[in-house]
Amino acid sequence: MEFSELFKKIEYKLRFLARKYRTRCSYFDEEDLYQEMCGYLWRTYKDGLPYYLNESYVVRGCEFHILNYMRKEKEKAYKISLEAPINENGDTLK
């Protein structure tokens, strides 16, 4: 199956997953998650997606990818308070 044919069949499912998971993490919006799944799908297809995999298996792989992606990126997020001192003089961002 060609990539464009596969993509047309599962595009709406990927958009649904992006909408579903955007509420889990405030660091990503729907478009970020959708693009990440599309990139993952392209890399997987380019590396030789087995012909016998059905569409639901491919969509599930994309879903697991973005869940792992969100988990890893969330750990990298650095939160700081506007009232926390930023230097030795006690200056704040506020």
C-alpha cells in the first residue's frame, strides 16, 4: 500500500487522537501532536512498514508514540515562579 493511500485512510483517526490527548498535557496543542504522529508514520513507512499490518495496528503505534513523546517531553519542561529569585541580589521576574 502506498503511503498516500494509507495516510488518507487513517488521517481522521490521527486527528481524533490529537484532539483526545491535547488535554493531557498543556505543553502541546492538537497540531503539535498531529504533526508528531505524521512524522512518526512517515519514518516508520520509510523504514519499511510490513505490508501485513492493518490500519488499526498502525494507528495504535502512532498513539503509543505520542504518549511516549508527551511523557519524555514533559520531563524536560522547566517551571519557574515569577516570584522566585533569579540572582544573588534577590531580583525576581515579576
